[in-house]
Amino acid sequence: MKLAFIVIAFSYRKNEKGQNVLQAEPSIKCKSKDDALFKVGQLAESKAGVIAVSQEYDEEFDFIGKVTELAQRGTVPDGLIDN
């Protein structure tokens, strides 16, 4: 099993009814846990919310395993991590 470190930022956008809705931005793959935590700190200053997770995976068997939250700042949708 390998471990991936991923950061996802969220911003408010206006929907077609003019309401503010929370929308995920493209995920950012990081090299390490420390890199992911650093990126959370950077993005937290300018985004509505940001989360860093680690995710187990196995390329050989095309298997995605457990997701673990590493850090969260600001507003992030409930139930985002479901193992």
C-alpha cells in the first residue's frame, strides 16, 4: 500500500439563483504530510475552507483504501470523508 497526500480547497460561488454555494476546487496532490499541512496553512488565508487528507492506495490491484483527515480550516462540507 502507498499513501497519497491530498489537499482540497473550497470557495463560495454564486449559483444560477444567485445564492452562495460552497464548491470544491481541483485537488492538489502533495509530496508529504508536511507539504500538505503547509499548503493548508497557505490556502486557509484566501479560501472559504480547506482540508488535507491522506489516502491509502494500491496501484497493482487498483484499490483505494482508508482516508484520514490531517487538517481542516474554515468551512468544509459535512460528511466529506466517508470510509
